[in-house]
Amino acid sequence: MSRNGEPVALAASAFDCLVYLVEHRERPVGKDELISAVWGRDDVSDNLLAQTVVRLRRSLGDAGNEQRCIRTVPRVGYRWTLDTRVAAQESLAAQAANAQLPAIDAADAAPARPRYRQWLRVPLLAVLLLLSAFAAVYLGWRLHQAQPAAAATMHFDQGTTIVLPAVVNGPGDWNWLRLGLMDMLSGRLREAKVPTENSRNVLNLVNQDGAEKNAAIASFALVVTPKVTLVDNTWRVHLEAKSREGRTWQAESSSSNVLNAARAASDLLLAQLGFGGAARKPGTGNARQEYLLRMEAAQLAGHPELVHELLDKAPPEVRETPEFAFQEAGFHCDEGKTETCERALANLLKQLPADKQPLLRGKVLTTLWYIYYRKHQYAEGVAALTEAIRLLQAQKDNEPLAQAYLDRSHLEFFDGKLDEATADLGLARVNYALAGDTVGQAKVDTSMAQIAMRRGQFDQALPLLQHAYEHEQHMGMRQLVSTSLQGLLVSHKMLLQYADELTTSDEYWPFTQKGMEFCDDNVRRGLVILRATALADNGRTSEASAVLEQLIAQPKPEDDPTLTAWATAMLARFALERGETQAAVAWITKAFADSALEQDDDHRDYVDASLARINILLRAGKRDELRQAVAILQTWAAHRTEQDDWIDIAVMRANAAQAWGEGQPGQALEQLKLAMAKADKLGVPELVVGIGQAYALALLSTGNVDQAVAIGGRLSAWSNVDWRAAWVEACTYRALGQTASWEKSRGKAQALAGDRMQLTEPSVFSF
């Protein structure tokens, strides 16, 4: 370095400090970050850093408290303030030649030295114009090296990095490094603001079959492969990073402590990629961190017995840390021991004041969301997540912040606050993208689709669900695909896309042949019910009934009673459609034998089952029971807290059924007219056709042919896919005396209806 043409001598650490500050001149640099960048370890005192900065200021000509070059930023660190420009830019090879030094290959960097030390000690780092033009050759080298790494820049839209499980060459008791080191390195990349996929997601990806796995890995912007070798009590950590375009970077470091070697190697790699080092955070010591990584590796590997052993044998210095308590509580949550998990998290919160460990406190509060959900304490849960978000925002840690936004959106969704949930999902998606968590983005897509479905926007939900499903398949996230599949099936049904609905159900049916045995039992039961629905929608109600009867034949204590009740209500509806009225009465009575349906989180399922009961009682001529069933539905709907046109439509249809059964067709038609208007406003084909069929056939039964024809015309768009629309079309032709058209349309309707009752007279219909 020179000033006014005269060389200026600097200590290596002072020059490294200058380099880092000038390189990051667009922002203040934290003290911990600067210490990590210059000295490469975390046991350097702030006092040593302050003395180094003072000496550097003096060398640069700052007198007293001027701070013209390096300004102190209170409670943060330091910032380079003078204007800086590149005065020259040469290739790395040319620089080395001018200095009569060999070009330095990235793989030959000294393993245990800080990132800049080896190549910064050369005299050719040119002009510092007015003491502010930084070492030009250095910046030329940085620009030369950083440009090819553009696929891995800090901008989240440039792609995501993955760290693969480490290859470990060492004693068997160190095999935990395979996953433990993967998780540690992923964390360090994220701390340096490199978008990096979550370790659990990567592990699911690599557990796929060969061709699918290789294609998925190749799709990422950067793939990091760690290799760990123990030789003569020295650990050598070698990192290879390969871009999608085939460019390769390598970094290596050695130490008697494997974690120190991994940290140094990751810093070297980050420097080559053009990123600042990972921020230095207060730690609990290598021994403690190693034990916690062992626990994390056991959980990632799916070895609960090993996790239990590590929990039981944890030494006191580890057991007493809040990090251990958090991992232990999370393990109990994963095991389904919600009460144990809740107690542990509540106790941990008492030990974590917000001003001491805000990041960990934020993570604990986020983990509690499911406890609040199970208790239906949505407002309390939102308050806890709001505190978590405030804490995590201050830490600028995208991954846990994204999770907090996502979990808060879940609680808002169940509380009927869809606008708030939508806003939180937008924030969650951005933070997942910044963190590099592509699976998290797919989760957001699924949640956005669920909101669209709640609003009746199934055409908007479909592409979101399809994208989420394809990415979950791509990443091997089998435990997530069930939610996307369920959404796809419901959306296809509501859009009357029955062929697509059946094809989608073929993706998982039968379970044993499609690799879906891993699903939770109640998740499988839900998918069975949706498979039966798809069969019935394609005219195979007898086959659908057989599937449901097998489902409920051998109940287990852990079975969700709501699912059993819903399956039974569907059996009743299928029996009614086949004309088996007495069987329908028996099934629906069984379905409503307890309050399981009423406790369903999805209120629409309850009103649909109630409407099926009302139609069955109407067909069976049970007027008193019909009147009672309608009153129950009306009372339930009157006490709901959220406005839902879907529920309002069901109540109107129920009112119409009661009026029709009591010989008041005028009142029935008025209710159906109101329901039709609401259905048209929502624009959901399933609702429009369901109500339209009842309205049109009721109009025909009362001699209002012209009005019925008008309704039939509105349903004609679906007459080639839905038997109800086709049947209305046929009945209107009959009323108009168009015999040939009546016969043709009736045949089409019967073919679509499949094994439902023979369609002969328009007077028998359901509301």
C-alpha cells in the first residue's frame, strides 16, 4: 500500500482488516464478523480489534477522532467511508507474473490460514488514490474470481446451494459426521447469506433412487460435497463445490479438531465464491457443539433409539444448556409426545429472556404453534408467533423467520383471517427464498392454494398445488405430497374435472404399489376417502362404497372419529344415489350417532354431511326428523363466527328441502333461487351444477318450463362431464317435446351416472 507515492508498512492483521472493510464498504461490518474474517477464530478480544483499527487509522492519516477513512458505528462495528474506485484490473495470472510469484490455485490455499492472508502479502496492490482508492490488484482479483460465481450470488433469485452428506474416512464412532457436518456446513453457508437448502430436505432428496436423485441434485445452482479424513490425529476437511454449469471450487483445511477444520474450510470456500465469511456467533464450545451435532445427526438419520441414548447420556455441561433443552423438546414433539413437548418448551421459555438469546427464544415460540392449534387457541398462538417474528426479524435469520410467518399463517387460516394469512404467506415465501429453502417455498404454495380453495378459487389453487406436488416429488419429500394430493383431488372435483380427479388418485392407489406406506394412518384414511370420492364421481359408486366399507370395518383406537363419520356419511349418500333409501337412512344415522362430524375443523364437511342427511330423510318421507335436522343445521350456522357463502348456500338448500317436503313448493323455489344467485357469485362449478340441478328439476315439477330451460342452458357447459347437468338437459328436452334429443341426452346422463339409479323421471331429485 502507498500514500502520496510512499510505501506504507502495515501489520498483516491490519492490512487484512483494511481489505475486508473496503471490500464491504457498502455497509457497516460487525465486530464479530471482522474478527472472524481477519483472525479466522472466535477467541480474539474486541480490545485487540480496537487497537488494530486505531493503528490502521494512524497509518492512513486519520488524526485524533477524525474517522475520515474508518468510522465507528456504535453497537455494530466499523465502516469504510471514503469513496473508492478500481484504478487497475489484471488477471490473476498477470498479477502473479508481475510479482514474480506463482499463480495461486484455489485448491492450494493454506488450509488453516484466514482467507486473505496468503495472497495479500504482495507489494503490487497498487494505488490507494487519496488514501481511498483501495489496492486495485486485490479488487481486480476479487472481480475476476467472483464473476464466474454469479450463479451463487446473494440474490435469492439466482439459485440455491445444497450440501450433501459428508464422505467420512475415519473410525466408526465418527460416522455421525456424515450428517452432522452436512448440517453444520449448511448453517454456515446460510449465515453468510448463501441461499442453502435445509438439511432435512437434502437428506430426503439423496435417499431417492439413482436417476431421480441425480436429476434433482443437478438442478441446484451449486452442490457442495464435503470429505473428511482422519490421518495421524489430524482431521482434514475437503470441500468441493460444483456449479450447474460445471465450474468447480475446492477448499481444504486441517486441524486436530474436526469442527475447527470444517469452519476454516467453509470460510475458504466462501471467500472463493465471493461471499463474506459466516458471522461469528457466541458458542458453547466445541465439545458441546459436537454433542449437539451428534444428536442432530441421529435425528436426521431417523434413529430415535440413538437420540434417546444421547439424551440419557448427555454430560452435565451439555444438558444444562438451553440448546440441549430445545433439541430435546423438539424430539418429543416429533415423537408425538405433545404434552411432554409443551411442558419442556414452556419451561425453556422461562429461561430465555428476549434480551439474552432472542434467536433461540424466537425458535421456541415458533415451535409452540402446533400446541396452540391443537387447543384451538388461535389468538394466543398468533400473539406468541408475533413475538417470535419480532425477535427473529432483529436477528436477520431467514430460515426460522420464514417458518414463523408460515406457522402464524396456519393459525390465522384456521381462525378465518384469510387476508392476514395471505400476507404472512407472502413474507414466508420471500424469506424461504432468501434462505434457499425450496421445499419451504412449496409449502407456502400449498398453503396459498388452501386459502384459494377456502375462497372458492379452485382454478387458482390448481397450478399452485401442481407446482408444490411436482417439487415435493422432485425433492423426495414423500411426507408432504399427501397434502398437495388432497388439495388437487378436491380442486379437480370442485371444477368437475372428474377424469383428472381419478388420475390423480391413481398416483397413490393402491398404497402398497405406490410407495405410500410411510403415511400416517389417518393421512392414509383421508386419502382412501378421496379415492372413493373420485371413483363415485366417475360413476363407480358401488366400488367406492366397497372401499369405504373396508376402511371402517376394523376401527382402531387411534383412528380419527371424524374421518370415520365422514366416510359413513359418504356411504349414505352413495346409497341414496343408487336408490337404496333404507340403506342410506341406516348409514346416515350411524354417521351422526355422535358429535364427531360437528367437531370437524372443516365446517364445510359438516354442512355437506348435514345436507346429505336432510335429503335422505326427505326421500324416506321422515318429515319430523327432517324438520329436526334442518333446525339443528340452522342453529349451528347461526352461531358460527365467520361469514361463509358456502355454508349459507347449504342452509338455503336445507330450507328448500324442508319446504318441499311440507308441500310448499313456492318457498322451496324461492330458497333455491337465492342459493343459485350465491352459487353464481362464487362461481364454483360443483356448487352451480348441484344447486342448478335441484332448481331446474323443481321448476319442471311445478310447470315452470321456461325458467327450467334457462337454468339448463347455464348448466350445458358441463353436460358432457357431469351426469346432473346432462340429466337436466335431458329433462328440459322432454318438457319441450323433443323426444329424440331427450333419449340421446338421457343416455349420455345415464352413462355419466354409471351405477347410480336408473334415470327415468325428473320428479326424483336431491336438493
